[in-house]
Amino acid sequence: MSFDVYLAVLADSDLFGTLAIFCFFAAIGNLFVRVRNSKWHRVLTFLCLVSITLLEVVGSYYANLPPA
């Protein structure tokens, strides 16, 4: 899979918009102690952090590949 394909998949799927909404709800949930201490909110926050980190790692990998 080439870097162009990677970028096309990210641009065509509404991945960043969905991720932003997902993380927005996790951030809003942090304002309330009862929500912040719930298990589902901890999972939601963990998934936000992991997904952003995973996108960075995959993007860095493809950005550092030698040109074909």
C-alpha cells in the first residue's frame, strides 16, 4: 500500500471528523465527575488517545518510506 493510497483513504473516509466528534464527547464527559468515573468513559477516552497515536504512527511510517 502506498502513501497516496493511505492519504486517499483518510481523505475519503470521514475519519478525522468522526474522530473529532468522538474525542469532543470524551472531553465534555470529563466536565462531570459522575461521567468521568464511569467505565465507559474511561474506555472512550482510551480509544481516543490510542486512535490519534495510531494515526500518527502509521502516517510517520508511510512518510518515511523511500520514494518508489
